[in-house]
Amino acid sequence: MGFQHGLSGLNAASTNLDVIGNNIANANTAGFKQSIAQFSDIFANSMEGTDNAQIGIGAKISSIAQQFGQGNITPTSNPLDIAIQSQGFFRMSDNGAVSYSRNGQFHIDDSGFIVDASGANLTGYMADENGDIQAGSIPTNLKFSTADLAPQATTAFDVGFNLDARKKGDAAVFNATDPKTYESTTSGTVIDSLGNSHVLSLFFKKSDTVANTWTAYATVDGEVTTAGLPVGVTIDGNPSQSMEFDGEGVLQNITDKLDVAIDFSAIDPLFGGVSPQTITLDLTTATQFGSPFGVNALTQDGYTSGRMSGFTISADGIILGNYSSGQTKTLAQIVLANFVNPQGLVPIGDGHWAESPASGEPLVGVPKTGNLGSLQSNAIEESNVDLTAELVKMISAQRMYQASAKQIETQDQIIQTITQI
């Protein structure tokens, strides 16, 4: 039986060297997980009970165990390089065949799908037109939409300011083209239903007869009559709006938001969008103090159409599209999968694994939930192979192989000696 020991040792050492060689060969493969050869001894089966003096007949490789420890994470310049921190696998689909991967080196194919180097699709949940994630549904292949982001017409225009209480009003009739007929003015951008930008200007004229009283006027795109009065713009149904302050400079008569109606067809007869457009104007924070006029807040909620200029991926897998209009929109969310026994996964090449009865069913969810890890964009997870350690193990495996070969040589010499007696 002496040859059996040596042969089993050679076979086990050879397999161990193959495992080590595979680890070394994939030291630079992103997302690769090293394996180790696990040995066990071999004993002959006995039908007559247990023999305490039985000598084993060698060794064998009982299993090749995958080691799913975290690899180092290295920053890159590609936003579609995505690393998983902690547990989980990317869920990939190749024409419906689902596999799992830790290699997050993705790109966009000519159809807009997010794929890896083998052409498998990254899966997750797509967002609807409003940017809401359809979580809970079956994960689908993620795809970037190249459509422009539709414009949003302005519905709210909020402005905060202080009117100078030291100003003296006069009897001149308001004229938007004559700065001598009003005390202060400010302006901001509003967006119509077609995504066109317009300038909404506000003018403030102080009364020369009633203390602490001002009148607000509004124009759009500077369109005025020959008398300098606004065209196509009303504030709460009137061409102007009174503003009354108390002795402490606090606005009194406007405690709610105002409706500004803009008749774009009066401003431009060829305008094809929604007209009139109603915008909620908030002047409730206005003050009248003895200090220079100043605007301390000015916001509006409209935006023009935009073309995608880039995207970002958050730690929880949300993909946000960045548009030339300065807006962002949720496009999709990447899902991850985990297993009760990851070592039971079957490697199928190209950095992919397939589930098996030993791995258990995939537990699919979004990153940072349950026992799933988080994502880091502009980064890749390196192989978890420790090259120095593998080289040391290779030396040990080589010694084992040489020793087993020497054992066979020695056994052969013994047999030759016996046959020569």
C-alpha cells in the first residue's frame, strides 16, 4: 500500500498547486475571491468493525473552499465602477439566466443597458416617470434613458426683502420704464409650460399720502403699455397690490400667498404654451425697516428641459441622473443578493457564481438593508488574494509534492531490495 500513500500525496499536492496557481493568476481580477484546498485523510473501509491499529492509505482534497473576505477598495475615475463594501453580490442576468458577481466594473452598452465585460446585465428596480422606485417588484435589467428631462412650469415664486422705511413717496404715476416713479425693484426667472425662461420683475412704489403703505407691480419680460403699465400680469386679479406695514415694520395686510396670473398670449400672440399661467407669489416675509432695500431670499420651483450630463450612484444603490438644467432625477436602484452559505455558490467563470442547493435561495434586497452591504461608486473591489501568502503556500505545496515523489521512490527501492533477496 506504500505506493498509494505517495500517489495520493502527489494528487493532493498537485490539486493544491492548481488552486494556489489559480489564486495567483487572478490576483489582479476585480472581485475575485481566493480559494483554499482542504485536505482529509483516507482510511480503508472495514466490514469487520473498527481496527484501532489501522494505518491510513493517504490523503485527498476534501473540498476547495472559496474565501469571500472583503478585498481592498481602490478609487477609479469611472462612475460605473462600483464596489460592494461588506456582504452581498450584484445580481446579473444574461438573457434571463441569473448569476451573481462581486466585480463591479460596468459600462453602458449601445442599447443603454448597464452591463459587465461579459455582457451580462446589472439588475435592480427602475423608477417611474415621477422618479419613484418600483421596489418590491421583480428586479429587471437596468437601463439609462437618454430622453430629455421634461420642463416644469413655475408654480411658486417666493421672495423675501426689506423696503427702506426712510424713502419718501411722491405723486408721480407708476411707470415701469421710469425709475423715478418707484422706489425699489427686483426680478427673477420663471418658467412657462414649454420650458422657456421669462423674467418676472417686481416694482415697489411708496405712497405719498398714507404712511407705511406701498404698492407692488409686476411685469414679465419687461412688456408694458405705452404708459409704462404691466401687460398681461395681474396680482390677485388686480394690476397692482397694496402692502401695509405697522409701526414696527411688519407686513399687516398680506398674511397669505398671492396668485399672479400671467397671460403669455397677451405678451406674445404666437405663444403656444399654457396661458394664463398662475404662479403663487409669497411676499409674507417682507419688512419695512430703516435700512436700504435688499433681497434676502428669492426662489422659484420651475426648471427648463435638460439633457443628461452625468449621473451619481449613492451608497444605497440609487442612480441619480444629472441634467443640464441643473436638476436631478432618480432613474433606478441597484439590488444586491446574499446567501445563507456563500461558499455553496458554484463558480461559472467571468467572475460570476450560480446558486446551488448548498448555497440556499438568494436573499435579494437594496443595499444597506438587512445584512447587505453598501455601494461605493468610482471604486472597484480588488481580488482578496494575498500574493505574498500564496507564494509561501506554493513553496509548502512544492515541498509536499517533492516529499510524496520521494516516498514513491523509496518504496520502489524497498521493493527492489526485497525482490533481489
